[in-house]
Amino acid sequence: MNLPERLLDLAVAIQQIPAPTFQESARAQFLLEQFRAEGLRDTAIDSTGNVYARLQGGRLPALVVSAHLDTVFPAETPLTVRREAGRLYGPGIGDNALGVAALFGLVWLLREREIALPGDLWLAANVCEEGLGDLKGMKAICDRFGDAPLGYLVLEGMALGHVYHRGTGVRRYRISVHTTGGHSWTDFGRPSAIHELVQLAAQLTILKVPATPRTTFNIGRIGGGTSINTIAPHAWLELDLRSDDAAVLQNLARRVEALLDTAQRPGIRIEAQVIGQRPAGEMPASHPFIQRAIAILRELGIEPALTAGSTDANIPLSRGYPALVLGITRGEGAHTTGEYIETGPVEDGLEQLVRFVSRAWD
């Protein structure tokens, strides 16, 4: 079996183990066993749930390579996979089962080519990248290694050709409205938490945000109420704010909070809880890591795209540590049950990865 096919088989094996954010333990245990089967050193699961292994190198600073093992899909989601016309379909196959599998693909290629690295290679399959995980896993990785490593390389399954060197800042709120409620007929006229919330949501959706730096907002979930004939005593929504610029994000957050303050009045209580914060960060495009990634992609006939995103790399970038994100193949439908990856480019993705890591100390 050739190496790309071996990698795809491992990606499917990983994908078949449900791993919703905060429920990654079964997948983590599988990866721990796989790391040990490879004969890697210092294999362990930390208190956060991250899985670690070390490929021994020389005495220079280590390189940390990570991939998140959680998915957005509930545990009961059918994880059926199918292959057709150069594509491999399956929920979470690209985001991020393939990225996790590439940790092993990297080791296989380094050993096959007898490449001795100048420093240790730390591999980490981390938890809590998706949703409300708030990058908890990557925070633990950076707390553990700090600024000692040469840098941090984050793997994503579906981003081949993209070099992420900027971390988009994110702030997430759960906004709740509370009223006394009542009967829809006899107490008509009393404030309804749902009525108040939808009016508030309407005001949020017409907020003006700049196109540059890219800034967005999204109401991702909404709920509340008791029954169709009850004036709702409680309702809530979850709001996601993002910007490539930390100051713009902070200004947008202040505008949202001011809007909430003006909506407060007797009989209506509004609470805003911050449920997620991903700090922004950036590494200059001139950094050797970025220039090396660009050069390698061009060697492979792939025109690189420098980009920003909200990924695990936000944490090291925000702390001033060298970090970037690279992808293994292309695909579509991330975060949907129609997700797929293209199988053909996987070979280039692996080649990019082993070239980058083998030259990282140059």
C-alpha cells in the first residue's frame, strides 16, 4: 500500500470514532495507542485531554506539530464514509481526521527517507478547537512548551495551498433576556423575553462592520420560551464576533454591549456572558517560516495564498511565538454532513509537510 492510501485509511479509522468537543477521550485513547505502536517516546494524555508523542532529534530547540482531534458533530451523527470520483466523503474527514492522521504520515516519511532532525519533533493531537472549546487544548500545549520550541506548526486537513500566518480574533457571547412571563391571553401586554430578544437580534443584524480589516458577526443559535401560549420568561442567543484586527473587534464588542445596555428597562433584564475568546495574532509574511512554506508550495506547483483564520494557531501567535497553519489536501463542506476531501492532492500535502519540517531549522 502506498503512503497516501495508508494515510487515508488511518484518517478513516480516526473519523469513525466520534469526538465532539469536550467528548474526545475515545479518539484520544486510540491515538495514544497508535503513537505507542509507532515506537514514539514520551507518549501521554495530559489533564486537558491532549495526546503527546516525541520523535527524538538533535539538541536544537524542538518543533511542535499539532492537529485538533475534536469535531463539530454530535456523538450520534452517522459517520458513514464513501469514495467516488477522487473524493472521500464523511463528516469530519477533512476537519480534522486527515490533519490528525498527517501527524503519523510525517513520521512515516521522515523514517522512510532516513531524515534526522536537528531537534526533537513533538506531536500533539489536541482537544477543544471547535465551537465553545475556546482553544483550551492549544492553550495547554503553549502553557507546556512556551517559547522554548523553534515554533508551532498546526495541521488542518482541507487547507492545502493556504498558509495561515494571522489569527482572526473572536469573541462569543451568550445573551439572555429575563422577564416575569405569564399567560399569553390573560397577561397579554407583559414583556416577553422572546419578543425582546428577537427585536434585539434584529438590531444586531444591521450593525455596520468594515470590510477591511475583515470583520463579521453571526447569531448561531437561539432558543427559549415555555410553550406556545406562555409569555416567555427567558430566551437566549449565541453571538459570534470576529475580526482580523484586535482593536476593531474590541470596538465591535463595545457597540454590542452598549446596545444591550440601552435595551435594559424595568421588567426586562438582559445578561451577556462571554463564552469564548480567541485572541488575534500575526507573524510577518517575511518570517522564515512563512517564506519557507511559500517556497515549498511553489516547488510543488501550487500557488500559495497567505491568509488569516480562527485556528489553534491563534494562541501561539497571540503570545508572540512563531506559528503557522498548513493543509494536507483540498475539500469542501466542512462542518456539514456532506464534507469531502480530494484524495489526489494528499501526496502533495504530505510532501509539503515533510519538506517544511526537514528544513525548519535551516
